[in-house]
Amino acid sequence: MKQSRFGIVLPIILVSYFMILLDNSIVFTSTVKIAQDLNMGPQALSWVTNAYVLTFGGLLMLGGRAGDVFGRRRIFLLGLIIFSLGSLMVGLSVNGIMMIAMRALQGIGSAVLAPTTLALLMDSYQGTMRTRAIIYYGATGGLGASFGLVIGGLIASYTSWRWGFLLNVPIGIIMVILTIKFISAGRQKNLGKIDWLGSLLSVIGIVLLVFGINGASHPLITVVIALLFLSVFVWQEKHTEQPIMPLRLFVDRERSSAYVARFFFLCAMISYFFLTPQAMQHVYHFTPLMAAIGFLPETVPQFIFATLVSRLNVRFSNVQIMMTGTIITTLGLLMASVVKIQGGYFWAIAVPMVIIGIGQGFTLSPLTVSGVANTDPEIAGSASGVVNTVHQIGSSFGLSVITLLTTGLASPVMTYDRSVELMTGFMVLSMIAVVNIMIGKRATKEAVN
């Protein structure tokens, strides 16, 4: 029977996914108050983010495969419970050590939850409904990150940072109850088994890679060791019967190019989300609340245009919308890099933000659709894990590279101007990967004709 309505399943999935993304962005605008309340120095404070990033990024592929093997609903519930418990304990933290440990627990919950949300969505819908659902999922990914900055600014200005985490607890409990009641446990069959050696290699490799990118004392050595572990991991995946990351995921030109495009898109966008509010405070002397409000020219257009994608998908192909989005986003960053922050908030920040918001609204959903294109149930969870892993590593890589290349600059003005130039470069690389998808689509169409 053809589906005509999404029902309650899609809202459960989207709210759960939004919750974990929102929470990470809130941290960006709460670090100053966290440091004051828990007496944390700069190095310890960096681990509030690093502990989360390492466990989240390192366990994503295992989380995606676990859903394939043990059942989506069971793993989804496990992720909700771990994330909600981690959120509660972060909100109740009494010192820096507890805060860092519980952020790591949150990361584990996110790693289990994030890929399972997308795989569960693919199980629950078919055909056009599935495409529309994935579009909403992709839009949620961008909105969680950008709205988190606004909400974080409000929390930092008017209440305690603890509420940014404690609010997850009742939401998580409600999601658990709704999942048990409305999401069927019998639709997902157990598919294969966990490749534990591959899982261990992937976790060590990705954790070392993210750690090397995020500030290890010897980053080059750490990254080299990470790449060695990941090389052995790829060899293991090629030879095992039940790979945690089936290499056939990368044979498809659309999927593999979408992973590359997503990687560089997040290199640019997370850096923009992280650095622009800081620049508004350092250069224009905005308060955290003013910086949060100052980010609305990006957030509002992104929300509006992300909701238009499902309608446009009726008239235009997924890759056409994606190409349009990456071009628009690149133009917004290019304008910001040409005008420079010295041009004042309106021309250097607000107008480019509107353009970037439109572009991002058009891009993230189609990137998600292409990232899981042409998959079957056996690898749906693994594909979802790769999408989220690329998303996470791209976020860490872009911000770390930009920070490394701008560290020696004399002023916040010069630092931000150079940063935006580097973001523009990342977006150009993302656009090239999307062009590759478009070329592949045309070649396939010509071959059929």
C-alpha cells in the first residue's frame, strides 16, 4: 500500500537527531561559563569538546553496523538511553573530570543514535516518501548546528549552561516512550554479525585521526599512526565476510562523491558556525546574546529554503538542487572573503549569511540523499554510519586546519578574514565533488539512451 503520510515515526527520528546536534552547538557558546563554574583551564576546557568528538567519531561506524545486526529499534533505544543519561550527568557535573567523562558518555550515545536514526528512517519509508524523509533529515542536520548557536547564546545570557544539557533528559524520556509505542520491533531482521576486529581497528584509527586533528601534542605522528590503523582496517574489510564498512559502499560513484562533498562542506560550515560568533564578539564587541541574534540571517533562510527542497524535488533532480546549493554557499563565502570583516556587520556578515543560509538549506538534504543512494537493507546502517562519520571528521578537520593556518596572525580581524578565505576553498572542493556526481548521472543517462 502506498504511503501518503509520515505518521509519528519521522518526528521521533528527527527530534532525536536534532537533540544530539543541537547539544553540541550549544557547547560552543557555553564554554566560558563552564570554565568559570568548574574551574577549568584552557587545556581541560578543550576536552569538553574533544571527549565528545572522539567517542562520537570513533564509534559511528560500529553504531551503524550494530543497527544492521541487532535491530534498528533496539539500538535506537540504547542510543537514546545512553545519550539522555550522559546529558543528565553533564548537567549535574561538579568538577572538570566528571564533565569530561560524561561528555564522552554523551558521545557514545550519539554514535549509537546518529547512524541508527537515518537507517531507521530508510526502513520506515519507501519510494518518494523515503526521499522526502531523507530531505527532512538532512535539513535537520544543518538546523541543529545553526539553531544550537542561537539557543546557546540565549542560555549563556539568561540562565545556567546546565539547562542546555538537562533539557535533553525529559525529551529523551519522551522519545523512548514514543519509540516503544510506535516503532515496530519486528520489521528489522538481524543481518549478519559484527566484525569485531574491524570495529576495533576503525575505532582506534578514527579516534587517533580525530585526536591528531584536534590537538594532540604530536599531531603529525598521531595522524600517521591513525592512517596506518585505517589502512589495516580497509584490508580487514576487504577480506572479512561480514564487514563493518562494506567497501561496495564506495563503488557507487554518487555515494563516494557525496561523501567527499559532505566532508569539505562540513569543513567550511562548522568552521563558519564556530568562528563567526567569536568574530562578532571580538571584532564588533557583541555580547553572546547579540552574537546569537546576529546569526539569525543564516539560520532563518536555511530553515525556509530547507523546507522547500521536498517541493523542488518534484521538478528538479536531487543533484541539480545540490549543485545549486553548493554554488550559492560558495558565493556567500566568496562575498564574505572579498568584503572582509572590516566592511561592517551588514555587508561582511549579515548579507553573506543570508546567501550561505539559502545555499546550506539547498545542500545538506540532497547530500544526505546521495550518501545513502542505491543501498539495500544489508548495508543501510553501514551507509548511515559512513555519512555521519564523514560529517564528524570533516567538521573536526576543517576547523583544525583553519586554526593551524591562522594561529600566527596578529589580530582577530586578520584571523577571521584568512579563515573565511580557507572556508571558501573548502567549499570549492565540495562543489567539484558535486560536479563529479552530475557528470556521472549524465554518463549513466546517455548510456541508457
